[in-house]
Amino acid sequence: MRLDIPYLHEDVIKKLIADRAINQLPDVFRLSFSSLKEAGLSETSASSMLTALHHVQTQPFKNQIRALSIPQVGESRSKKLALRFKGWNGLLDANDQEIASATYMTRNQARLVKGYISTSEVVKVIRFFQ
């Protein structure tokens, strides 16, 4: 997933996993100040990271799509999906043909997109965005 969250780097992620503060991606959005401090972040860094995590929810839809690192979907296709579907409910309800026609991808590519955004872990992140 491409989330430009300051201070969320490999060492911090490993520590958060070891401390059982996160087990899967959606857990990142429920991190507490204390768990970040225990992972070795300073008060300032922990505050900055929590602020950045909060702002993920307020990002435009196209940025949220891009943040999910959906296979076959880069910046251009993120914009096309956002223009066509207007929100997560529309995109989640779309079938592979609708996704393909909105993004000029093959139907097989669209199936990959649909399959990815339909996984339980990704749906949890999407629900956080909403």
C-alpha cells in the first residue's frame, strides 16, 4: 500500500508487529500514541504520524484509490476510477466490465482490480476511508 505516512518505515513496522500492535494493514489506522512511543518514536514523531493517518481519511477519492496500490492502477487510472465511480460504494459495486471501460484496461486486468478491492483486508481499509 502506498501511504506516505511520516515515520512509518520498515523498522517501526517490524517493532509494531513484534509488539502485536498491528497484525494486518487495517490495524495501522487504529494505532495509539502509546503504541507508537513503545515502537521507538519520539512524541513529536508519534504525533506527526497520527496526524498523517487521520488525514488519509480526508484525502480525495483518487488519492485513496492510489494509496491502496491496486494492481494495474496507477495515477492515471486512479483518476479515471474516481471520476467514473465518485466514491467507494460505487467502485465496490462495479463489475469488471464497468471497471475495464472506465480505465481502458482489459477485462482480465479489471478482474484483478475487482478481486483485489474485494479482499477482506482491503475492504477494512476502504471502510476506514469512508
